[in-house]
Amino acid sequence: MIFFSQFIRGVSNCFKAFTFLFEKGLWPFLFVNLIIWIFTWVISIYASFTLLSYIGNVVKEYLKTHAQDNYVFNLLSNIFILHKVGWLLSFVLKILLWFVSGTFTKYFMLIILSPILSIVSEKTETLITGQKQKFNLIQTLKDTVRGILFSLRNMFFEYLFTFIIVAVNLFFPVSVVITMPLLFLITWYFLGISFLDYNCERRKMSISQSISLFKANKGYACGIGFIYSLFWALPLFIGSIIGLTFGPLLASIGASISFNEIKPK
């Protein structure tokens, strides 16, 4: 029951973030997010097309040169057989690819936006407590570096748990009923603590101290990560723009509100 209570509080705090955005003057950060997103989107589209074009040309040249090789024939035959009889493996691999690519993109944006999220987190706390903090470039850089390293750490562990769960599903397909919800909770937890940790860094808390606090408040972390993931999942191109513009800021502000409810006395 404590978990669900915390989860609801985490979600609620993220929606309270709209007040901070539009009534307390944090709305300019929406435009910063949007500009960064457009820049990364253009770069990623260009890189994807360039890579796919290169791979396509390599494969085309290889098949043209080795079209009669037994190895190529056997490889294509095996792919055909796998397509025919490996429906379960195909399904699991698609789920894995979806989580792997989705996870990477979410953490990539967390890393890119790390300086912005650090500032937003600090400004939110100032609005909550009324204690104005001087802008400290060194502290902001430290927050940013820790935010990047902590996001990379969380991405590693999320990938690790994802691969373990997929492996279990391969051997015990019926376990998907339990493991898939678990996988979502794991994703939300690691994303949520990435946002919460900016508050820990400002208080000079070590990673181990932060993790202990997060473990005692898993519901908050999952609620914050859920909102971030929910905005990422908005459909269509316009949904992506809205989600990537609002999602990180709502989660960051919601994390600061939540941290002030759970912070060590």
C-alpha cells in the first residue's frame, strides 16, 4: 500500500509542475527543450539515413559479389526457416528491440538536457522553500556531470534487467504475464531516480546515500518515471513534440516537489 500511495503522490507532483511552469515563471525552459529536441532530431534523422544507406550499399555489393556462395544461400535459408518457425523468438526480439531503443532514446535526452534539468530542479526548490540560491557555475557543472554519470549507470542496470527478463521469457514464455509489468516498473524506477538525484547532489549526498533514499521511496520514483515515459509515448509527430518538450520538465519539477516530501531531516 505504501508503494501505491507514493506512486500516486509522484504522479500528482508531476502534474503540479504545470503550475510551476505557467504561474511561477519556468515556461521559457519549454522553448529551450524544443530547440534542443529539434536539433537532436535533425541530427539523428541525418545519421540514420546515412547509416542505412551505407549498410544497404555494403549488403548490395556483398550479395552481388557472393550471390552464388553456399554460405549466402544457407544464411538466407536459415533466415527463412527462422521466420517460419521462430515466431516466439521474433516476438521476444521485437519487445527487446523496442525496450532497448526506447530506453536509449530516453536516457540520451536526459543526458543532453542534463544542464537544463539541473537548473530547473534548483529553481523549483527555490520556489518551494523560498530560499533563494545564488547561481553557482561550479555546482551546476557538478550537478550536470553527476546527472550524466547517474543516467548512464541507470541505463546500464535497466538494460541488464531487461536482458535477464527477456532470457527468462525465452525459456518460460508464460512468465511474460509477470515479467512485462515488472519490466515497466523497472524502467519507471530508474528513470525516476535519475530526476530525483539532482536534489541529492545539491545536498552533497553520496550515490550510496541517494540509492538508500530511493529504495525507501520506490513509489515516488516509479510515479515520476511513469509520467516521463507517458509523455514519451504520446502518438504521432505532434505528440512527440509535446512529449519531449513537456515530459522532462514535468518530471524534473515533480521530482523536486517529491524530494521535499521525502528528503532526510
